[in-house]
Amino acid sequence: MTPLLNTLLALEDRLLAGDFNALLHPDFLEFGQSGKRWTRGDVLQTLSPSDGPSHRGDVQLQALSDSLALLTWKSQARDRPSTWRSSLWQLDAAHGWRLRFHQATPIPGP
């Protein structure tokens, strides 16, 4: 794994632990697996730490520029269908890497 991939996976784990305030960009937007649209404010008011996926596979990282990176993977949580996930991370000098956009798309079962 590359250093950037290790960094972003660690930040994804911090998000699962509930570190939303530090890691969500002010303009954060998410399209959740339920189809709901989430803003940073929605997340800060509603979500709590998660057990997270029991398995993370097919992880891919694309460095889009020096300050943008796209992380994609397939997650499998207990008692839930598999989900494709994508996270767009943005780097800024004052705050480091913060999550700008996330999308979770359920994978239809057999």
C-alpha cells in the first residue's frame, strides 16, 4: 500500500469512530445507500459512531491532483448487502485531508 492509501484508510476508520467535525469538509455532501442526501450539518446532527464494515475489499486509490484523491472500495457489513463506496478527499494546508464527498451504492444481491 502507498502512504497516501494508508493515510486515507486510517481517516475512513476515524470517520467510522465518529470524528466527523474534524474530518468533514465544510462543503461536504453525501449520497447515502438509502438514497438520502446528507450535508455536513446533517451528519453532525444525526450520525453516531459506527461498527463499520466487517470487510473492505477491491480498494482503489486515484490521485486526481496534489490535493484531491478518490478512494473507492466494496464494503460488507453484517446483515447488510454489499455496498460500493467512493470518497473524495481534499487536502488543504490548514486542516490536512478532509472528506469532500461520499457516495454509497448498494450492490444488488443474487
